[in-house]
Amino acid sequence: MEFESRDRLTGTGQSPKLSRPFFATVSGVLMLTLLALGCARPAADSPPDEKMGLRVPYVIGIPDILRITVWKNPELSVEVPVRSDGKISVPLLDDVQAEGLTPAELKEVISGKLAKYISSPSVTVIVLQANSQVVTVMGGALRAGTLPLNRQMRVLEVIAAVGGFNTWANRSDIRILRPTPDGLVSYRFNYSAYVAGKELDSNILVEPGDTIVIPE
């Protein structure tokens, strides 16, 4: 089973031929990211919240797609995008602030406002598309780019989702850059050690806004 996992991330299939300008562009962007990495503050092996086993509630953002259901009131039930101003349009209520709230918090806001019009409204809020929650993978991945985080994922899962490593990837010094109120924090993931059964705690949960840098 371990061999299958390792082979899946190797990316030994024939790579597409890319033009020289493409490589120049990617190299330039990667260089800027590596410069930022040099300024990043090293962190512990795993984030404090993860060590404590905490799960951070999902926070709605732009341009997520939400489903608002009002029980026994189908005319008030809608599927709506979170607009660029962070609000959604709900029948009877017009604009409601959604950005920055959890689904549970938005449910309470909508229920409170609807209570002026209907008796004891029963509201559910579901995130259909978590378009605001993304992670970026740069460097030695087969399909480097931006990946939506519609569920909790660890570093290894994200790398697998972008096709695994390319031929030139340095698998021993992968960095996860995370913006925080105190500045950029860097976590290290050593894939080679991980598949050998070492440094298992380094396969941390990825958060929206993270950048995974795979050196080449």
C-alpha cells in the first residue's frame, strides 16, 4: 500500500512540453516566493490548534455559493452567491451580510430577520461551493496552481490532487507558507522522511490561503 502511494506521487508519466517563456515566468514567480520564504518566520512542527485537536469552523467568503432553505417556505429558499460586497440577496430581507460569518452564524442572522415576517422560521445554511477557500501549489508539482479546499486536506493530499511531483522536485524540503496576523509563518514537510515513517506530524492540515512551495 505504501508503494502504491509513493508511485502515485512520483509523476513518472510523460510531462507536457512547455515553452521557454513559460519556464521563465514560473521561475520568476517561484523566485519571488522563495524570497518570501526567506523572510518567513519558522514555526513549530504543526500548528498549535492542530496539536490540540481543534477544528476551526468554516467561514463564508467571496464568492462562495450558498443554499438558504426555509422550512415550509419554498418561496424563501434560494441558492445565492456571496457578492463582491460580501452580501447575499434573500427574499423579504434584501441584502444580508454573509462574508466573515460561519454558516451557523448566518443561519441565526437570517432567522432573526425572518421572524418579523413569519412565525418561528426554521432556516438551514449550506455552503454548496467553497470558492473562497483555496490553497496554492508552486514549483515542482505536475499541475502547479490553485486548488479549492472544499474539505479538510493535509499537505500530502493537496500534492496528490495536483498530480504529484514532477521530475525535478526536491521532496525533502517542501514548505507551507501561512499568512498570520504576526506575519508569514513557514512549516516544513519532508516527503522522503514521511514515506519512511518519520516526521509524521509534519503532514499538517492545510488552511485557506496557504502556499505550498516545492523546490526544484
